[in-house]
Amino acid sequence: MVLSKEILSRVIEMAWEDRTPFEAIDHQYGLSEHEVILVMRRHLKPASFKLWRARVTGRKTKHLKLRSPEVSRAYCPTQYKR
């Protein structure tokens, strides 16, 4: 799996975002949750990877099937303010 710098950066950003489910990453870039974990392990520092794994493990918003129906968007309204 070879990703351009731009796509790699976006995948890592999406993986860190609380409201972006793994299914959205799979839909946009064709990377399964397992593949995202491998990307994160390979491209983050070990301490950052551990923090990320602790953050996403069990987080309901990272999986569409566990997500509350009240969460209807993938990002916070203030996230992309300019």
C-alpha cells in the first residue's frame, strides 16, 4: 500500500478525528480499519501511536454501527472555520 504524502496526511488526520468513522476512511481511500491501524503504527512515533490507540479503542463515534443516531456529521461545525 503506497500512499501519496497528501493522502497519507489526510488519512492520519481523519483517523485522529473523533467523529470520522473508519468506514468513511474506507469509503474515501479504500483502507480498512486494520490497514488504518497499520498506517498509524508505521507513520506515528510509538508514544503517539499508543495515545491514538487508547483514544480510538472503544470510541463509539469511530464505528458507524456503534454511533448514536444523534451524530449526523463527521466533523465539528467549527473545525473548518477560515
